[in-house]
Amino acid sequence: QVQLVESGGGLVQAGGSLRLSCAASGRTISNYGMGWFRQGPGKEREFVAFISRGGVFTQHADSVKGRFTISRDNAKNTVYLQMNSLKPEDTAVYYCAADRGGNSGSSEEKYDYWGQGTQVTVSS
């Protein structure tokens, strides 16, 4: 079992930045692909970013490309999401997820473990 705990969310003005962290415990996540998803008010959960096991390959949703960056530190068993130039439409609960297969990318249904989420609110 892998337990995932997100942190770093909060209230920020449009144009600001936040860095989310996802700390894993229970097992090392170096063999897991890791993803970030978000669910805005009244919306379905959507893909944000993915990073491969070794961190060489990353994938970002078009809506965040150029503004958000996913990264990982396997030594710390932690994954990050750096969010810059935040917009009100980025307001959502952000979830991290772990994928044993290592290649789930944007396919939400393929992820095996999920965190509880952290709230990000961007004011205009």
C-alpha cells in the first residue's frame, strides 16, 4: 500500500504561485508513475500532469502547459507541482496519484493510489 498526502494548497491572487507537494509513505514511489489531477467546483476531475518513474518523461495538460511543472525527488519519496501564473479557473482540489504500471499518463482509471487532496483557491 502507498499512502499519499498532499500539501501546499491555499489562497492566492491571480498571477501568483504555489508549490504543491505529495509525500508518499508505505513504499518507495521510485517505481511508480505519478500524476496530479484536479477537480474544480461543479466539474469532473481532470488530468493536470504526469511524471515517469525516473522523471525523464513528463506530460502536462494543455490548460496548464507553460505555467505548471511536475517534478519528483525519489530520495525524498515526494512529487511536486510548481504552479505559476495562476488563474481563477485553476481553483480546484488537487490530488496526486500513484501508478504501479508506470505509464498511466492522463488515464485516471489506471492509477492505483490517491491522496485526499489539497484545496487551491485563486482569487481574481
